[in-house]
Amino acid sequence: MSLSFKIIKDLSQAKAIWQQLSPNETLWDDWDFRHCFYKYYNWELFFYAGYLNGQIIGVLPLQYNPEKKFLEFFGGNYMEENKVLVKKGCEQFIPDFYKQVGREAELSDIFGQDAFTKSLPLQEYKYLYDLSGMTTLEQFIDKYFDSDSRKKKRRLLKEKVEIIYNDFRDFDLMIDLNLKNFGKESSFNWPFRKEIFHDLLKLNYEPILFTSIISGKKEAVAFAIKYKDKFISLNSGVNSETSPWLEKYLILKKVARAIELKCRLFDACVGNCGWKENWHLEQIPQFKFVKKL
């Protein structure tokens, strides 16, 4: 048995290997999604490809961040559920891929069930709802909340809000509201972030936009993507000054839409964000690998 490695730096070769090995189970497994976050930077690739007896068995897909001077996962720090893309039955070789990393590296939000991944330091959690078998929002509320919380959620749903779906002319309003709400902390201040999110609308996914109107005024816009049987809540902009309850209202409406679209999982992404633990989402550990020279 001969195990060997090669660093792939050519984008077209990296794409071919990714598409050969990726399970494409989630949005985070999808080449086109990650490439949206890569293409404006075009940083040097370090795809550590592993071969067993000359046959490729996996790849650790990295890029070199020249601003921070370390290797990170392909697509950058917005990515989640990062991992070695490895053929089924070859999981025992996952530690060998990390041994190939020859530069300083900060590999964040790693997900996996193998022993090596679970031995890494815990970084944070990502948050999911399992919507399997649900056909109504009432079923969701009954499953995840106690009696007092159920009453609060049902009162919240009685607020007079008009929801318009998929008026993509409001996409820039989402960005503007996000910038207003978060100020310097908004990720839309980052280079190319506005362009990246606009590009996501052009991909072969099912984008979903929620515009919330109160008393004739557009007060919130939220963006999600349906990928196979998963609903991924990606970003939003909310006028929280005039309607501080609106963010929670939108969460319920997004879950309702996910159920209508027959999604099995609601992906609320990483970070508690001040509400996810209180709303009883399932916590999925995300690990971190750091190499210092």
C-alpha cells in the first residue's frame, strides 16, 4: 500500500478533483458556491490531493490568504462544514492530509464524524432544525418550545406584517439595512461582499427573498437558499429600531417557508447570534486546526 500526496494549484484541476470527491450533500459542499467567495481574490490554491496506489482518495482544499499570511479553507472564513473530501472507506487517512500542511494554517469550522476531526479543539457550533415529517408551523412550535414560549410565538405571528416573496429588487435594501443595523461590524463592509452575494442569485440554486412590510414601509429583507432538501438562512437586514420584534418574527416565517418547500433541515449557520440556543436548535460541533511554524 502506497500513500502519496501532491499539491494542486491549478484552478481547473482543483475543480475537477473537488467535483470528483465532494458528496454535494450541503451548500457548503458545492464548488460553485465556494467559488463565488474565491473568484474576486483568486488567491493561491493549496489543494493537498492524496493518492493510494496511484488512485486519488481525497483532498484537503486550501487557499493561501496573503493578508493574514496563513492557509485557510477554499472559499475563506465564511465557509462552514469544512473537511477533507475523502472517498468512503478511506477515512482512516484523514490525519495524513493534515500532516501535509507545510505552512502556517488556521483551518476553521471543520466538520466530521471521524476520530481525528472530533479530537481537534472545538471552535464553535452551527445550528440546525430538523423539520422531518413536519407539514405546518404549528407542528414546529409544538416540537421545539414549552407552553409559555408557544404562547409568545403565536402572539408574535399575529403582528400585522405583509411578507412578499422573491422580489429581488429588494436585495440591495437588505444590504443597506444590514449595514445600518450592524455598522462597522457588517460583513458587507468587506471587500467584494456585495458582489459575491449578488452572484449567488445567478447560480443554479433556489434563492428565496423575504420582504417584510409594516404600515406600508419595507422594514426587513432576508435571504436564504434552498439546496436539495436543506434551507440555508444566509443573511438579512432588519430595521430593528422601529420593530425590535421583527427579527424573531422573520425566523418563524423562514421556518414556515422551509416547511412549505418540504425542506428536511433548516440551517441557521454558525454562531449563536444571541438567539439560537434559546430557540433550541440542534448544535453541531465545528472544530479548528491550527499550525504554527
